Amino acid sequence: MRTMTNLLTNGACGPVRVDFDRDGSVHSINSQRLVPSKAGQQNFDHDLPGPTFRLLSSQIAYLKLSSLKREDVGKFITAAAGTRGLIIDVRNSPHGVLFDLGSHLVKRQTPFAISSHANPSNPGAFYLSTPAVIEPTAPHYDGKVVILVDEETMSQAEFTAMAMQAAPSAVVVGSKTAGADGNISEIPLPGGFGIWLSGIGVFYPDGTATQRVGIKVDVAARATLAGIREGRDEVIEAAIHVIDPDLAAEEIKQLVPTRTPGDH
């Protein structure tokens, strides 16, 4: 389903008519199908457009990982100091910030994942690695950590979310992730085709599987058609409610920037 959404409008290149429903009325536009190389870069991230870090209020900070750079992690953690909660948006593709960011969320060495590997000398046998761990680094963020995930949370993003999830106060909000973390092993097939699969298994430290399952979600939340039409981000709204359950729904809506149709 995650992949199908990017393919539903595929077809022969050339003129095409698109019919769509807006506020109960059916409209049509004439457009062109283009080969991907001429269609421009497509962004499937579901995080908020705009800056990497922002304060949604004096008590709630927001950080998206799609544009976060390792050298900026420390300054954003410092900027979030004193807030009641930090929302970490992983509905995107992070860029290797797992250990840099995770280190500011724990106060002691914290394991977050183990992996299984094939034993080449004994085909069919596997062994478990030592746990992957996060080492603490100052400054430490003391507020509640809320991690946002959905179907765009895949591979490295899932592994990153697992690391953030290891923080003592962490809560994961969102919906089922892709369930496709681990490394990539490519197998070529006749006719120029090929398949990719993960060459290692990825598990939580307690042995719970993540592949084909996705990471553990604590609070279920997803975008709805009505919310998209209103320009709302209902997953962030759910995260704010986790941080401050006393805020009224209308107050929460006012804290989240409104999206335009092109942002989805």
C-alpha cells in the first residue's frame, strides 16, 4: 500500500484528463503524463514544510529529521531546553543522525536493537549480534519525547525511530511503518530484473521482530481525508495532546501550521 500510492496515476505518457472531487463537486483538468526524469523531484516526506526546528509554543518543540544535519543537533537540543515536550518527526528519510540525536535523550548507555546474521560456514544457521547502544552526551533533554511515524518511516528511518524510542520518556505516535529495515542485499535476475531483500534481521532488545511488522506504536493516529482538506496535521495534533492533555482540541489546532494542498 505504501508503494502503490506513488504508482496509482502511472500510465502512458501524453495528454490525460484527471477528474477529482472537491467539496462534493466533481471537476476535471487536462494535464500531461511525463517520464520521471522530466517530472521533477518528488518529495514523499510527511513532515511539516519549512524549518528543521521550531517552537510550536513556549512548551512544545518540533524537530524534523529529513533536513537535520549532525552538526546542528546540539544547538537544537539546547534550543528545546526547558520545554515540556519535544516532537521528533520521522515521517521522512533521516540523514545519519541516529546516534548524535539519541545521545541527548538518554542518561546512561541504552541498548535499542539487536540483529541476526547468517553464518556462512553453516548455511541455514543465524547468530545474534551484540545490542546496538546509545551513549549519553550533554546536554540532556529532560522533557517528554514524542516520535512521529507512518508508512513513510522506512529502513534507516525505522532504525532511527527505534533508537529515539529507547529514551525513558519516549512515546511513539502515528501508524504502521514500512517494516523494511536492515541492510540491502541485491539479487540479479534474468532479463535485467532484480530483487532487494534485507540480509540481516532487526529486533528490539527483547527479541520482538520489526521486519514486516513495523516499529511499536504507542498512540495510534493518522491523517484523515477531512483533516487533509482542512490543511491539518492530525498526527502532530495527537502528539501535542500526549505532551499536554489539558489543551483543548481547538487550542491544539492553533499550534500546528496549516498545510496547503501541495504540502501533502
